[in-house]
Amino acid sequence: MSHFRRSGAPENRDSFSLLVLNVSFRTTADDLFPLFDRYGDVVDIFIPRDRRTGDSRGFAFVRYNYEDEAQKAVDGLDGRKVDGRVIMVQFAKYGPNAQKIHRGRITEETPKPRGHFRSRSPRRRYQDDYRDRDYRRQSRSRSRERYEQDRYRGNDYRRLSGTRSISPDYDRKHTRYSRSPAHRSPSHGKSHSPRRAPSREVTPSRPRDGRSPRSGHP
DNA sequence: GTTGAGCGTT
């Protein structure tokens, strides 16, 4: 049978995705590739990462062309120790594979009893927030090839987040005011008051200013 | 430097 396998084949909707859980936060796709590739042809490996920190979330997705290979990987890599942590490999349930998800609820064939859904993680909540308003800024000029290369090549996703500061304004202000002691007397900070003479003798015992000594405080 | 149930992107 000369049947060339092509992406999107009717036999396989897209590809069988495997969900790898319990993986270390430092584990990258490159680390999982050689492990999963040994059991079959890995189409692609994707590891969801946080957009803020850029760190992995602790799980990865591995795509196989055939279910046989995927099953083999599950049986061989499930329970295997990777990066010092025991990973759990199982078939992905949700995602592009299902393609029939309705707001977290699977409207497609659900092998699981209805009425019961696993609760979501609190970490996913913030992701939904920025995800609705940040994806639009992404440039579509990128090609898929470039994405793959970047993904496999970029082992240092966290490096970019390392140069991040708490706040750009904070640094500027801090540098500006760093020249003079920030902890000054409260009266100096309110020297803007016209009724008081700045940079002068602060001795209240001098009525020469024509000001009462008690006018310093309400 | 940290954490640990879960289901994903161009």
C-alpha cells in the first residue's frame, strides 16, 4: 500500500497527543524528545509555559503519528524517572485532539460519566486573562518552520525573564532620589509650604519672621 | 533558588 502519510490524514485526525505529567519544571522539550522518540516517531512536543515567568508548567504534550507508538511510549515512559522526577504519560483528553471542547466542557464523545468534571487549577485562571488580550499582538509573520526551530532551539526561555525588573518606573525614581537620603524629616518633605522659609534656621524661637512659633503645627 | 494538580501553542 503506497499511502503517504500526510498531516491531517482522515485516519488520524491530526496526531495522537500524549500528556506528560509530573515532569520537572526544568525539563524541556529537548529532554523529552530523545525519550519519546525512542518509542516511536515523535511528531512534535509542546510544553505549555507561563507567559509571565516563562517557566514550564510541569507538563508536556507529545504527538505521535500512530497510536501504536503512543501507546508504547505510555507503557514505556509512564512511571519513568526523568530529571529526578517520576513522570506520568497518558493520552491527552482535551486540546486540539478533541476539538470539541465547549468552555472546558467536552461536548464530544465523553467516555467519562457526565456531571463530574475535574476542578481547574488556580494557576490557569490568570492565564485566561492575559490570553484574551495578548494573543492579538503576536505577529503572524512567523512561519511554522521558524516556530519549530525557535522552540527546539530556545532552551533558555527563562533567560529573558531574568532581566525583568519589578517596575521600570521604580528603578528610575529610585535612582533619582537615591542621591539624597530618602528618610528625611517630615518637615523637609513639606517644604513646599510658602508660609515657612526653606533652607533657613528652623529655630521656632525666632519671632523675627513675623510668624508665631506655634504656627508650625496645626 | 522556591511550587506540584492538571490538559496545549503557532
